[in-house]
Amino acid sequence: MTTPYSHHHRLFLVLLVLVHYSCTSSSSDSSIIISRFREYLQINTAQPNPNYREAAEFLVSQANFLSLDSQVLEFVPGKPLVLLKWPGKSPSLPSILLNSHTDVVPSEHHKWSHPPFEAHLDSSTGNIFARGSQDMKCVGMQYLEAIRKLKASGFQPLRTVYLSFVPDEEVGGHDGAEKFADSEVFKKMNVGVLLDEGLASPDEFYRVFYAERAPWWLVIKATGAPGHGAKLYDNSAMENLLKSIESIRRFRAAQFDLVKSGSRAEGQVISVNMAFLKAGTPSPTGFVMNLQPSEAQAGFDIRVPPTADPSSLERRIAEEWAPSSRNMTFEFKQKTSVYDKFGKPILTALDSSNPWWALLEAAIKKANGKLGKPEIFPASTDARYFRDRGLPAIGFSPMANTPILLHDHNEFLNKDEYLKGIDMYVSIIEAYASFDEQTRDEASRAEL
Ligand SMILES: [Zn+2]
């Protein structure tokens, strides 16, 4: 076949096409990246009936595109955990685990400006509105996008990189991360470090977490002689309970003052909030008004940082908040230890014993991100199940310049922040997966 073009002409045309392609590819790349994120957000994985099947299918198809090994584990039937693997060149080195949860909390649809599973992209601001846009489908997809970029650049990991997409974090993680961390599969993965979720940051500094507070759910109960509503007497159940509540409120105010004055961060103090009050003698129209009841109860959500002394709090509960001398008893609906199974406070060291911390700091800096002071997570995440085994775990969701809207109405993430976050993970995964030293922690674990 003949062609009307000379060799020169043809080369020029090819160059023109290439120039055109490279000018447009980055913006079309990012719109494809954003549409993949929105696709994941559109899967309704809200508790209590998350569509885990559809999420798992989506994630496995993403893994297939990226040529990652995938398996779907069901520690509990109907609650799939998607485990992906990018094998490293030195599989004997401890691996990297990138964890995220697939479920989200419910939402009150009518209070949202856009339906929470539409993943509406506001064209003027670039904000993407969806339940899970911050907590934490963003992170799960950012891991995958970062791996896509690393693969495209020809990067090959030295250490094996795993990604776990776990169910049920929002309902305690017992059928998800907890069973996973206890499993034979997990043991064989030989994980050396884990990344999990953090929180958005309203300023330009990313937040990073090295520990979390342990939930203690305390119920105190007062008893006393019942009596006529008109009688003044000591030791009624109501009076006994109120004395305790006053004492608890003083403790709460003192802890809160430390936060208000700026001398402690939220995660560094013991928080106490009343969750319920239960007392009174019911009547068809409400409560009997001329009777002082013989029993009264109150429940408290207490969060204890691993830096606090739990035994002094236990003493305070037994001696001040629910003393038997005032006919009071107490029980814990939940009481998570602040110590791991080796008897050490459950926190990830940020000193020279943990090289992963320095690597993370350097990687974020290299990608032009700014990191705030490491914090204790105020609530609970799945990271606790891994820290409990002595594993270093860092909580990090790269969302700067973003209002904290997890579990709130109109949860959103801006598309540019999302894209920037992918670059953070490119840098982190590259640094982690290239790290070729046996760390001290790893060496001591290997001896166990
Ligand atoms: Zn979360």
C-alpha cells in the first residue's frame, strides 16, 4: 500500500499526536480516577444491611485490572473480607498491610443536600458528597490508585504489599478485623507494619495517629429505701445516684478544662459522657410523682488513653463514683484494656525503635504534604486489633483543608484533596515497600 506522506511527514504527525495526548492525559486520567472513586461510593454499604457482596465484586474487579492477587475471606458468612496481594521481590521480609473498612454508618437521607449514595460531584467546588467519602472509602481507593501509579512507573516492591478491605468496623469490627487479626491467614502474611484510618484536618496539616483511647462503658446503680415523695430522708436511690453524678461531672469538667486550655489534645484526656439515665416508677401517663424510687441507674461512655493510669481510674470508680458505702454497685458493659498482651500500653512507638514512623514522615514530606503532631485517636478504629499484637499501626487518612464530617450529614471530600492523597500514598508505599532492613521489632517478633 502506498501513502501520500513522506517519512518525515509521518514522523511529524506521530509527534503531534503524542504531544496532544500528553497534554490531555493528566486531566482525563484524573477524571477517570474520580469516577472510580464515585463508583465505589455509590455502593450502599451502610450498616445495618451493607451490600458487602457488591463491594467485594467491585474491589476484586479493580484488583484484576491491576493484576493483584485477590481472595475473598468469610470469617463470618455474608461478611466478606477482600484481601489483595502485590508480591514483593523479597517475600521473606515482613510485609506491609494497607487496611480499610468497606462499611459505612447509616445516614438520614432527607437531611442531606444530595443523596448519600449518589456520590454527587459539585462541578463548581469539586466536592464529592457521599457517605464514606471521608470514612473511609477514600483511603481504600487511594491505596489502589497509588498502586496503579506505582505499577505504571515500573516500580517493583521489595516487600510484599497487602490490602485488606474489612467488613463491620462501624459495629465494632468483631466479625471483621478482630477475626482477621486472629486468623492463620494473617499469621502467614508476616505483617511488619499496618496503615489504617485517621481523620480529616480542617487546616493544611495532615493528622496522624499512633494510638487510640480504650472504651469503658460503665453502668452505675444506686439502691435505697423507697419513700413518700414528700419525705426528706438520707440514702434514697436518687440522692445516692445524684451524688455520684456530681462527682463524675467534676472529673469531666477538669479533663475538659485541660483540652479547652490547650494543654492537652482531645485524645490525651479521659472523656466521660452520660449515655443514659434510668429511674422512676412508670405510670400510664408518665411517672408516679409522689414516690421516691428504690433504684436508679446511669450509664457513661468513658474513653481512656493508653497514657493514663487505669488503676487510679478504677479506684476512683469504686471509691467515689459507685461506693458500696452509699449502696451503689457498678458494672462494665465494655472495658477494653489499655495494655496489650505483653502488658505494655497499646501504642505505636514513634521513636527510633520504629523505623516506619520516620519513613512515613519523610515520604509525606517528599510528596509535599505537611504533617501535624502525632495524636491519640479519640474514638476506636480497627487498628487496635493489630496494635494489640504488638504490631506498629499508624492511622492516616490524607485529607487536609477538609471539615471533619465523618458520621455527619453532607459528608464530602474535595476531588483535589483526594488526588493529592493518592500522591501521599504513592510516596509512602514506595518508601515502605523498598525498605530493606529487618527492624528490631520484627526481629524480636520472629524469635517469639
Ligand atoms: Zn472509619
